[in-house]
Amino acid sequence: MKNIDLAELQRVLKVKSDYDKGLISTDMINPKDYEIINILYNAEIDKKNVEIEKLKTEINEIYRMMKEMIDEAEKNGKVEQ
């Protein structure tokens, strides 16, 4: 595994932070740093996509349970049409 230079990582994260805050523009960022920043953004997006998929699954499960409850209530004559 490749060693990570923590000072370099901190520097790139500082550049990303400044960019996120609008303090610098993309043309002020070293192309290599910009590539690393894009990798970080992609990792953040992937993490959010996983969270979104989990929420979708939870919502679908809630809807399924609600449908079962409604179906059961209709079967027992407890729901007026």
C-alpha cells in the first residue's frame, strides 16, 4: 500500500475547503490537486448515494407495512370504502 503524506493530504484538504467556501476558483487549483479533490467529491457522492438507497429501502418497507395493515383492516371490515 502506498504511504500517505499527511502534510500533503492536509494541504489538499485545505485547498478543497477553500474551494468549497468559494474563496478560490478552479483555475487557481493545481491540476493534480483538482484531480484529487474530484476523487474526494466522488467519494462523498458515493456515500450519499448509499444513504439515499438505504432511505429508499426503508420507505419502501414502511409502505409495504402500511399496505399490509390496510389490507388486514379491510379484511376485518374495519376500513370504510
